[in-house]
Amino acid sequence: MRYAILSKGDAKSEALKHKMQTHMKDFKMIEDVENPEIVISVGGDGTLLQAFHQYSHMLAQCAFVGIHTGHLGFYADWLPHEVEKLIIEINNSEFQVIEYPLLEMIVRYNDKGYETRYLALNEATMKTENGTTLVVDLDIRGQHFERFRGDGLCISTPSGSTAYNKALGGALIHPSLEAIQIAEIASINNRVFRTVGSPLVLPKHHTCHVKPVNHDVILTTVDHVSVKHKNVNTIQYRVANEKIRFARFRPFPFWKRVHDSFISSGETL
Ligand code: NAD
């Protein structure tokens, strides 16, 4: 079994990474950061997001596992004291793989002969670079839907629906549903300007195009990464063909994770 470990970089995560490397040597596991079959993130959800982006070019080959060295994470759900058990599980069993949908974002420019494509595990957002009002035309399936004015838009995956999307009043979506969700970030709504005001859930193959109106620069984020784009013609969002694969060694249902993270960690659902 070829593995890679990505640590958050703090002392606790680094110590755990070294402990795991020693154990894994005993199991004759091979550290292969170029071509791993299993990618283990040690830190928090942010570390798993980093691991996802590091290996997003080879999602069909590798499965992810997250260990949290801070508080319980959505993606990082193994505890430091469980790592020996986890290593035995990795070696002993044909582990189950569960797949979660991803968001594809494609940026097209007015002045460039190429486009840039991104994959998000949580969400992509678009805003202006200086915090001024974003004005964009939103099309869904080739039909004009609305002209949006406000702070920005957040387009999330089902597994990302519990992150930024939740803070925006978006719905929590089970990751077995292949969908993306568009949530408004502080839209301007009055007698003159109107947006739908509700989060929209789009199924697979329903593509959304967002066209900036008179903006030279658009600030986008894809998970924890932010990028400025000049001369944007349109940004396209849809459910990606690729999926992220998580190695599952024990059940930890999505709704239990929602319960334990947001309601109470002491009780069972
Ligand atoms: P980070 O690692 O500090 O993450 C921020 C928080 O979001 C952490 O508590 C993390 O556990 C939680 N989180 C991440 N993914 C989650 C998920 N799928 N479900 C539930 N909670 C989740 O910061 P970062 O590394 O910059 O992470 C980027 C993420 O931060 C973004 O993808 C975005 O979802 C989130 N974010 C949230 C808000 C907000 O809630 N107002 C604002 C900006 C960004």
C-alpha cells in the first residue's frame, strides 16, 4: 500500500505524522508522495482541503482519510489516539470507498485564448476585489435568471454545504445528491433591484453561467485558495465529472456528523 501524509505543520500534527510513518514502516507500507493510493491528512478540515488540491489531478487513484488534531472536523473525523487502529484497518481490510460530488468552475476571459478550470471540494465564491458591490448576470441552463447585486455569490458542493454555505443560510445537502447550491452573499433587494433571495439547488448537468457587468477584476475563492481574474467574460459552475473518494473504515453518517458538529457531540442521533 502506497501512502502520503499531509500534516498541518504544527508541532502536534508533525509529531503524529512521524509516529504514523514509524508504524507504517512496520506494516511495510511505502511512502510515495507522488503516487499514493491513500492520502492521510493530519490537522483539520483545512488540511484535508489542501490534500485534496494537492492530489486533485489523480482523484480516481487515491482515497482520502482525515485525522484531526484540533476539534472534530467534517472531513477530519479520526482522533490522534486512534491512529494505530486506523493503520491496522488500512492494512487488514478491503476498505469501503465513498464518493462525494465536487464543483467544477471554469473561468473564461475576454482577452485570452484559454480558460482556467478549477475543482472545489467545499465551494467557490465570487466577489469584487475591493469589497464594492458585485453586479453580475446569472444564467441557468442558457436562460437569463437574474441580475444579482450584492457582496457576492457562493456556489457549494453537498459536502461543502455545512461550511461557508451554512453561514449564508443555505440548506445542508446530503453528499449522495449530485448537486451544487448557489447562495447569495448579502444581496441588495429593494423596489429597484431584485434577486430571488433563496438558495438555489441545481442538479447535475444544469450549468450556471455568471457574467460580470463592468468589473475589471473578479476575486474568486476555491475552498481556501483565492485568485484574482482580470477581464472575465463568464464563470461557469456545474457538478464536476470527477468525485473525491474517502476511505471509510467505520460508519459515520453525514447526519450524525451534522448533529455532532452543530447540535451536541455528547448524544447519539
Ligand atoms: P479553516 O481551516 O479555518 O476552516 C474554517 C472552518 O470551516 C473550520 O472550522 C473548519 O472545520 C470548517 N469547515 C471546513 N470545511 C467544512 C465543511 N465541509 N463542513 C463544515 N465545516 C467545515 O479555514 P480554511 O483552511 O481557509 O478553510 C476554508 C474554508 O473556510 C472554506 O472552504 C469555507 O467553507 C470556510 N469559510 C467559512 C466562512 C464562514 O463560515 N463564514 C467564511 C469563509 C470561509
